[in-house]
Amino acid sequence: MNSTQVGVDLAKSIFEVAISRAPGRVEERRRLSRTAVTRFLADQAPAEILMEACGSAHHWGRALQRMGHTVALFHPGDVARYRDGNKTDRADAKALLEAARNEALDPVPVKSLEQQAVMALHRLRQGYLQTRTAQINALRGHLREFGCVIPTGPRHVPSQAAAALASDAVPGMLRLPLTTVLEEIGELAAKAEGLRTQLSELVDRMPDAQLLLTVPGVGILTATALVAFVAPIHRFRSGRDFAAYLGLTPRESSTGSTRRLGSITKRGNSYVRMLLVHGARSALRAGLVAREPDDLRAWARSIAARKGHNVAAVALANKLARVCWRVWHDQRPFERRECRRGGPT
């Protein structure tokens, strides 16, 4: 078995390479350009290539796998703990070799082209929505200075902002610029909706996403995001591990026989966690108005009665993450169970 490990500190143009053939010892170092590092690694015998899971890491991972190498990507935060002294490219390459010796660290799987494309669609859509929100807030603020107050909620902005701009309350020199902002808001919303439509069309080619759509509170955005950001699901041993990966499990501070649980850790991907929490809010709201909610929604409704709506929504998001793991892992659609007569479990 080839025990050679190569730590590669990724960059735009200059790459730092550290080669180790014995644990804890760097035998060779190279500082190579983008073209030279490709030739250098192509000429090497099959080895384990170690990189941080940062920008372009998955592209390099796929390229190196085609060369016959084994690729392991590590979270930058995990690698930073093994860095000695100042942060330099040389120190980062050495830290990768040290981090690989810790069997408790789980490498990040190299994503496929399809996964990265779906991730890009989600990020573009989120970028459009964030820019739209910023423009809406700016438009609200400017109009408020002239006594035009728009109620809370983006749905009120198009009609009421247009009415305010058509009135004499706004100075003439400001009407055209604010009208342009209002048009940009509509364009951004249309672009975001177009990407959502594209994601809904992609679901037909994603069997795992179709399975996840059977889970309450999981829609097109959540299902496609889970497949793109998380897969493969078999790297998680249980639903709790999956929920912990998404940052939905309680933060723990325990000692001896005393166990203290706090708020959720919020580790992992914040975007996927946000989608699950929003989906849980929707499922909880449906459970609150349903005459005969299923077992899952009845459980969430009992939490809401004791702890409040927000706590119940996050608790349900935790539960939905575990349900998604089971459905995805077992390749079996979600089966709705009626609430037991004795009350929710």
C-alpha cells in the first residue's frame, strides 16, 4: 500500500506542496505555479492528496481523482488547529499532513459537477434575494424621509412605492432614481423565481430529492439543497449525526453527572439549516390548524404549547433532519402516521 501523502495548499496562481512518506515528517517541498502543479502531480505515483475544502477544492479533487490519486478534503477550521506559528502557505501544507493523522476528522466528500451546479443555482438565487432585500430597505428608508411609510412585508412595496412616487410627496429630482430602484426590485424577484423554476425542473432528474419531497416541511428548495450540499448520506451513521452536522442539536456543557443543554450549535451549512427551519415553521403552522394532525405535527404542536412557536419550529427542524436521514438512507418514502389516541409522542 502506498503511504505517500501530499499536502497541497490551494491558491489562484502559486501552490505550496508538501510531501510526506513517513508520519510526522516532510521529506519534500515544492512551490509551483498553477500549470506546474498539474504536471507535477500527474507525474507522481498514486498517492493521497490532502487539501482544504475551500474555493476550487472540488474542481482539483475531481481532476486529481482522474489522475489516479486518492483525495481527502478537510474543513479549514480543522486544519487550522494543526498549524504551527504564523499562517503561511508552507505552514498550511504541513498542517494538512498533521490533520490527516487524526482519524476522528471526517474528510469532506468531493462533489460531482452536478452537485456543484445545483449549489451554484441556490447561491445565485440567494444572492438575488439578499440584494432585493437590501434594495427594498433602501427604498423604504428614502420614502420614509418624505412621509411615505410602507407597511412591513415585501408584497406591499411594489404598489405602495409606485403610488408614493406618483404623488407630490417625493421631490421630482428623486422620482427617476427611486423608480429605477423599484424596477430593479422587480427584476431581482423575477430572476430568483426563474432559478426556483429551474430547480423544480431538475427534481425530475434527482431521485434522492424526489424521496425527500415526501417528508413534511421539505419542498423543492430544501430537497435539492440537501442533495447538493450534503450527499452522500451514507457518511452519516445516524440521524442524530446528520442533525448535529447541520447544527440543529443542542450545545452541551456537561461535567460529571451534571448535564447542561443549551441552544443549538448552529454548526455546518447555515443555508440548509435555514431552509429546514423555515420548512418546519410551515409544517408546524399546518399542524396548528389541522383537526387531525399526523404524529409528527402533533408532537410539534405539543412542544409549541409548552415552549412557544420558535422553540417548537427549531425542535421540529431537528426532527425533520433525522427523518430526512432515514428516508434518504433507506431509500424509502416517508409514511404518514396518524396521531395516537393517547396523545402525541
